[in-house]
Amino acid sequence: MARVGPSTHATSITTFDQRLTDADATALARFLRDHNLTSESLPFWIVNTPRSQWTAECPEFLRGQSPKNIQCLSTPDDHYTRQDWAQVKGIIDTNRLDLFQRVPSELRKYLEFTAKIKAEYSSVMRFVVKERLRWGDGNQSDLQPRGQPFEFDGKHRERGVQDSVRTQYSSLSSLEDIRILYNDWPYGVDQDIIHLVVWTKFALEDDPVTDDVTANTRAAIDSYVQRTFWRVSDGQMIWFRNWKSLKSVHAIEHFHVMLHRPDMEFVREITRGDVPLIERV
């Protein structure tokens, strides 16, 4: 059966087993198996949602999705296989970053939350700068770096800054050009992999030919990662920067760091006790 389009009344919804209940999280997957159906037989927007939330029309925040997102959203969570550490390293080493994806239900939450943020803050950039990074009111002017790339890294080891100067700032955040936080909506990797984002006020130079960072920038990032995450062994740490076409937040420079089974006290220290949004919404 062809997938039902967003403007089509999904009459097939009414034919589904009425015994499906909100309390039974695996009911939909069992229904598909018992009736020899695939998730493509259903409107993609009802997969991984409680029975009471099924709708005949596609929600606005899910319209116009890419084929990759639709395929992911069509997959019941218990049919999704998380990528392990070996797969993660292989994806990054071969620069096949397009192979990363989120757990289907978490992708749905991410898309819904992003739509709400855009409506309330006018842009994801404004929300991230103001509410997550605490770098100001969410304006582009809040992203002016204090120094050269990686000079003021948020550790506040003074670097020649006098107390009289520090008192001009209302918070430690004002002194930094770098902030490390959890990825609020991490990729669907094994749960013993910690996915962090390193946000920077300064730009990371691109190679216009490869759409990747330049060799000099790559060396600078690698040096920063090595000295910042020194408590994690090399084989358990890897970083990458998304291609421009894959970035979900374009206005704020950032790159990703993944840690395999790190000391969680170290993670709490380096993120200053951050809690990702996925655990709070």
C-alpha cells in the first residue's frame, strides 16, 4: 500500500485494532506484525504516537519533510537499531555524516520542539544563544568573540585577565568564546556514547572546494579537543563538524564530540552540569 500523503484523510486509521491503547507502547509494532503489514502501510505521522493522538491529517510541523526523515519517522522505535561505537567511528572516519540519524520518536520530538521554538523566538539561533549558551539576548551581536579562536575556552584560567576587568561581566559566560553542552537532540547511537556539542563565537574556516574545514582549522580543533578532553583516551573520543547542508543551526558555529563510556563526573564538570533538552521536554 502506498504511503498516505499529508492531505489525504487516512481512512485506514479507523480500521486499526481498537484494542491499541496508550498504555501499550508496543501495540503498534505488534499490530503491524500480526497483520503482515509494514510501517509504510501507515501514515508516517502516527507511528510511535499513542493511539489517542492519531490524526487523519499530517501535523503542520511534519509537513515537507525530506525522504530520509519520512523513512525514519515511519519506523517503529523497537525496529530501530542504534549505531554502536565502531559504526560511529566508521561514519566519521569516512566522512559519511549523512548516515547519522535520530531514534524515530526522538526525531519527531525534535521537529515538534524546533517548530515551537521558531514560533516563540523567531529563530533557533536566538533560542540557543539566549537560553542554552547564556551569551546574551539572542542577537547576532552577542556572538562577537573576545579573542582569537580557542583563546578564551570557557575554563577561565585567567589568561592575563585582571579581576577589575572580570567584574565588568555579569556571569562567567560573558568571559568565554567556547561553551560545551550536551547535544539536546543526539543521534540514535548506543546509550553508552555521550554526544556533546562545542559551540564557538568565532568562525571555523571552510574549504570552499570540499565544504569541510580547512587543514589549519582541523589541526586547531584537534589540538583543542586533545587538551580539553585529555581525561578520555584517544580510542574513546572522536569529533566531527557537520557539512553545511547537514547543520541544524547555521548561525552559530559548532562542532560535535562523541565520547565512549567516559567518566560521567568529568562530563558533568566539562558541561557544568548541563542536562539536554530531550530529558526535560
